[in-house]
Amino acid sequence: MDSEKVIVCRCEDVLLSDVLRAIERGYRDLESIKRLLRVGMGSCQGRHCLPIIARVLAKTTGLRIDELNYPSSRPPLMPIQLKYFVSDGNEG
Amino acid sequence: MIIGGGSVGLMISYYLLKKGVKSIVIERKYPGSGNTYKCATGIRASFTSKEHIALMKRSIELWSELRDELGVFYERSGYLWLLSREEDLRTFKTYVSFQNELGIPTKIIDLSEVKCLAPTIVIKDLLAAVYDPLAGKASPFDLILQSWRLLVEKGCKVLAGVEAKKILLSKKGILGVETSAGFIESSTVVLATAYDTVKLLEPLNISVPIEPVPKHAFITEAYRDLFKPLIIDWTTSSYIVQTPHGNFLVGSEIPERPSDKLLNRLEFLRKASKVWTKYFPWMKEAYLLRYWTGYYDMTPDHHPIIGPLDDLEGLYIAAGFSGHGFMMSPSVGEVIADWIAEGRPRVPEALNLSMSRFKKGKLIKEIAVFG
């Protein structure tokens, strides 16, 4: 598998090789890798990328998934447009 | 030894290293996890006390250096305060002349200039604005991740997932700190622990006047560059800033009591959306990605507690930043490093910010604390 050709985060265009390089540089928790590479900061908010990256990180470092600082889930459940918070119920 | 691996803790370690002192930083979760990663990213010296202004003038010099030394994103893209009431304009005229006297280039600008700075803004309810071209913004992610890496490369220790349990005293001063990973010996301990400073010093019968006040922020999807300055709507205590990636980070004040639990509140989303879609109607279409909460660690005079403790040799505090810790972290790091290595801070105004001011009743008054 060519890690330069595997996309692990589609929202922010991050490659598997980016993740492997971050781990090599010493970043060993998901919260820090998130802020380094922007994985989990796009519109999926980590639904797609973080489980994949967690597995890569666990496999590479030998750490358990619960030792990886898996990022908190925050609202909203799905991206939502601001107009729904300002509408009077008739628009949008 | 430094307790707390946020921007303040890591900058103390960074400036100690510049003086040839290698330190250990312990961090309960991961570096940046307390307040730094949740912050609004703004950087300004336009305050209303000489202490804040002196520390922030130095910080702004250091932010430029950090951009070069560590590759931290930092830009002097300005702050813009939107004013819509006559009385606020009068108040701000006083602030501006105070700031100008101390070398901060704030100025009152008219609405056509506001339009130049933020072309898509609707100005119909506005009276005027205040612009600070020396202010700007930086990336908390870069600051933490890059300084952390450099410190480790140069032989300092940054221990993540290690929690301070108890400060142990000797007859003369400090013996060290009992942590979740065992005892760490150190005769010098710095608390860069925001509200947790209160809990760590309680067993030593030292009461620290810091209260945590809940704050709210959300971020939208990324857009192309639409405006550079961090914008504050003074009437509603709200702010908006476009991140280097293009997302809009938004905050707005809603009623909260100190020590209240961090809860997500629909009231916040309604208010913040209402304020900013009024100024930027296109923002109604923007998708909100994430909503988070955090604390301002507030002191009675909204100024930080910085420096050694009078009655306990070797113990230093850098906490209670009242919403300004990230922007101040470089100069506070330098000042604490000065104190430890040379016995006094290079910014003399920092001497007014020690814990003893609460005993002596020499509180500092700050009028402008935002969102």
C-alpha cells in the first residue's frame, strides 16, 4: 500500500503518509494529530477519518485505543446552517 | 518544574530554555487541552491598564519572533470594535487617548473605513468603530505543537497525561510535587494551571481569588478570506474572527455565573447567529461545524496573577488570565523566566501583578474584557 496515495481524511485532504510522518515526529495522541493535520476538523467532524487514524496510531505505537485521547464529540450532530437559529419558523 | 502544559506553561519552559535552564512540564491531559485550544486566538495590546499594555506590547514583539523561530502562524491583522451607541463612542474616545499616550495606535474610524476592512459588512446600525492595527491573531495549534516539539528536541521534558496531586514542602521551601506518575523533586515550581491553581494551593492554606466563568464559541465551515481583523460588536459583547484556514470562529456573551457547569445552550447559538448574520447576511447560509465551551479564569480585577509568592520561596504563579492567557503567554513566559533566573522581570509593570496585591488592596482596574 502506497501511503502517499491513501487519503485518510477526505474533508481536509490528508494522506496516510502525513499521519505516519506525524507519528514519527513524536505526536502520539489523536487530539494533537488533529490540530497538526486538521483531521476531524472538516464537515464530517471526525466520523470518517478518526476511526481510521486511531487504528493506524494504535498499530504503529502499540497503544490501546483508549490511550489515544480520542477527540470529544461536540454539537451539532450534523453541520447546520446558521439561518435555522435566526429564523422565525417560516423561512429556510 | 512547571505544572500546566498550555500556552503559558510551555512558553515559560521555552523562555527558560533560552536562558539555558531545562525544565519539566507536566500536563494532566495533552498540551493545549485546558484553555489554549479553546481560545479565540486574538492578540492585542489595546487594553485599559498600563500593566496589560506593557505586557502585551512585549508579547507582540515576541509573537513576531515566535513566527520566525517556530513557524507559528501570527499576523497583525487588526482588531475592530463596532460601536452603535453614542455613550460607547464617548467611552472609547477616552480609551483611545489613553492607549495612544502609551504608544498603542488605536483610532476611531468612520463607516467607510469599516467597509474597507470588511467589505461584506452591513453598516446601517453602526455609528463608528475603533481600529487597532497593531493587534492580530495567531494559531494556538502551532504555538503548542511547535514549542512542545522544540522543547523535547532540546532535552526538556513535557509529560502528557501526568497530573499534579500535591505540592510538598520542606522546611525552607518546596520539596517537589506528588503526581499521578510519582514524586518529582524540584525546589522551583510554577503553577500555570488556570483555575486548578486554587485547588493545588488550598492544602497549603493559600487562597487564590480565581473563579471559572463559562464561555461559548462555535466555528463554521471554511470560506475564502473575507475580512482580516478580529471584529467585536461592543453592544452585544460578541466577536468573530476568520481563522487562517478560513473558518469563522464566533463567540457571544450570554448570562453565566462563576463555577457554573459547562453546558451547551441554544440561547448562545441563537444570540451569536443573530448578531453576526445581521452584520453579514450571507452567513445565514454558512454551516456551523462545532460548538464548544470553556472557562475564563477570572480574578477580581480581571488581571492575571503573575510572579513569586511572598511567603513561599520557589513557588510562582501564572494564572487567572481572565480571557487573555494565550495572547499574553509569550511575555508572561519571558517574565517568569526572568524572575526565576535573574530575580526580577524585565517588564517592571509585572511587579504590580503578584498575589500580594489582593492583600494590600492594590487591585488593578480593567474596563475592556470581551466575549
